[in-house]
Amino acid sequence: MAKGLAETLCLSTLALAVAAEWGRPRALRGSSSPASAPPSLTPNSTYVGTGLDTFWDTAPSCPELSSDPVGTVVVDPDNMSTWKTITMIDINGGLPVREGLLLSEGDNPLFVPFVSSQPLVNAVPGGRASKVKRAVIMAQPYSGEPMTIQQIYAMFCYHMKKVVYNQDALDSTLSIALLLPEADYGNFTLASEAWDPNTLPEGATMDYWASAGDYTNGADSVRGKFSSFEAFDRLVELVQSRIMDAFPNLDTITLWGYSGGCKFLSRWAFFSETLTQEAGKAKVQVVGGGCNSFMLFDRYRPSAACTPNESAAEHSPCASFYLASKANTDCDDYDHYPYGLGYVPSKYGYLRRILDQDERLEELKRGFANKSVAFLVGSWDDCNCKAGREGTFTNGPFCHHPEPHCNDCFPDVLYGVDVEVVGGSCAKELGGRTRFQRLSIWGDYLADFYNRTYGISYKLASAKYVGGHDVQAFIGNPLFVEMTQGNPQHR
């Protein structure tokens, strides 16, 4: 299968699966279409089927992102009995709160949109705001085609229902999802009056990125030349700025991302100063799951013994790393960003401004050890279907759904299709052959790097769950719940 189509199946289908598939019994996953889809369903809408499991029947539903004018209260967010099941999601108004993150002012102000469980820009001290103890920010996944605000909202809603409600934390959690639009965002280009006329300057226009690869790796935006990393920096800084007045009890800001969102946060966490703990500010931390690749901090790479050419659903510690070169890797781009730091293209202005300062880069490398980050992966997320087709990797039985189809995104993708997303460039594969290998190796690499470079002991916080590329298993893992909600509880 062509790479672009495979990415579209694996990752843009992911958000739609939240709305249409995850509410259905697992045995029914992979049906070609959600049950009872209404004839009015359009590309600008996301549908939630009616065949919901027990959890969805008993838990409250998120408010509709409806077509009512901005500011209109469609339902009472404090009264759970008035919350409605999502049917059609429209970009034009209603709850949840829709605000804009301002990137620039002046004659041509730019912003990116976000949704949240209660006001952030317009937060009012007292009331609900005073109950907030933590902010949870979602990083959108990579997509082979543009993510829509409806898909972002569906994932945001699912997390609120599956985790926040289940932990009895609706009042104490400020949930936020920022949209990083792509250039082919065909269905709309938001202006301030269409999204948030109450807080954005008149004439503000939505900024966007040239591709999903650009926003997940921190490249500059098209209109304003703002890195997607910078956008997340500003969002975290906005939350921090409201602690003194609106959210006096907020003490932790957790950013979470799955699949491409995990890839995004693993790199953003390295470059961003917002994770550096400062007195008087909330702690900032990151938890990611299902990363398809990681960035290494120097030219050392794992030995061939650490990257077996077969699925195992387990991984022995990698104790051997060698100083790589073009010659001994047969890979000209082995240390190019986003897999290394040896060369960063010009479209990454935010990164190059940092990397041009040798002392600053050294501070980032040393300082990453003090940042609060955790990463998870499924033990069966140990597939590489592209390499399997090329005869350089043997995929296990948990990679086939069913034979002869090889799918390295199951169960977050349709059953009975071929999907090849994990394989890629030589630089990518030097870090491991599968997602499972890559996280295991990255943890061992960081331990080796910090011991070899600074003489200190480092252990990456990480966890495995039984399953494949499965966002439900990721969100339900105790480490994820602990990172986003504090001490896990159960309703």
C-alpha cells in the first residue's frame, strides 16, 4: 500500500474511530461503516453510532459542538443531566468553550483555534475555575490528510468521558485540545469572527502548516512562520499566566499525545523550556503513547543486535551503542532531524535558532534528564509490515488481521486491510524496526547517553500494555491516568 494512503488509514481514521468505532463492542471493530450512520453525514461532521457499550450508556456525554452562535449556552456544563450525546459536530458554535490562541498581533493578527472544558482566555476567578487542580492538553495525532476540528473534538471528548469522568475529575480538570491546521484544510479557513469574536482581535486569521509532517516535527507555519512547538509553548504559558488569578489551585499541566501526537511531544519536550520547573509555576509534564520514532541526542546508534528482524513482543535491554557515520550505517541522513541533531533543514526556524547556540544545545541535552516525561507502547505494537513485504522483517501472528493482511496500526484501523506505516527511511529504522523496539531502545539509549556523557544515572519512565497500536489501552493504562489525573480512582 502506498505510504500516503497507509498513513491516512492509520492516523486520520484514528480520530474518526474515537467517535464511531470505540463506542462499539471490540468484536464489531473493523466494520466498513458505523452502524446507523445518518444520511446527512458530511465530510464536515463526525458521527457517533448508536450501538454504544455500557460505559457510554452510563457516563455523561460531551456537549455538542453545535451550530448555535458563539456564546449561546446549548446545555448547562455544570449539570451533567443536560449533556447530550454527540450526533453531528459543527464548527460554527456552541459548547464546549471555543477560544483562540493568539500568535501575533498588529495589522494581520494570527491565531490557532482550541476547544476547552471551560474558559481559559476568558476565565473568571472563582466558581468552577477555583476548583481546577490540573490542566490536561492534548497534542493531535499525525494524519495523512488534514485533521478537522470535528476529529480533534471527538478525541478531546473521548478523553473527558473515558478518563476525566471516570476519575471523578470533571470539576478539577481543565481539558484543552489545540488544532494545528494543515494547508489542505479544504472545508474552512477560520477567521476571528467565525471562531471567537469575544477575545480575538478583529480580522485575526487562522495560521496553518504545510503538512502533517511539518506540524508534528515543529516546522514553521505558512503564514506567520511560527513553529508548532512555539504554539504549544504559548499555550502552556497562557495556562501558567492564569494561575495567579483564575486558577489559583492549578498545580500540574500535563500534555498527552498518541501516535503522531506522541512523536510531536517527544521532540517538543526536548526543545521547550516550559518543562523546566520554576518556583510559583505549575509543574509541566508529558506522557505519550505509540510513538513511531524518537530523536537521538548524539551520533551514537544501537547495534544490530538491539534491532532484531522479527516480532517478539518482548525486548532484551540494549547494551551496545556505536559511534555512527555515513559509512558504517550506509545512510547519508542517519543524523538528520527529526531522528538526530546533526542537520536541521531551514524550515525549522525555532529549532535552528536554538541549535545555532552550542551552549544552549548543551543545556537542553543535560536538562532533559530533569524533565518529567513518560512514554508507553503496546507489547504487540511490534510489527513492520513494509519491511515484512520487502523480506527484511518477520512479522508475528499479532500483525495479521487476518492473514494474509499485514496491519501495523491494529486495532486503531480497519480490520482486513494492509497498512504499512512503521517502516520508513534508513535514519528512522536505525532507531529500531518497530514502535515497540524504538521505545525500548530509546530508553536504553538515554541511559547510555547520560552515563557516557555526564556520568549520571538516568531511567526513562515507561510502561508496556498488552495490545497493539491501541489508544484505548494507552488511555486506560495506570501510568497514563496517574500522569494526567494524579492518584488513579475508579467510578
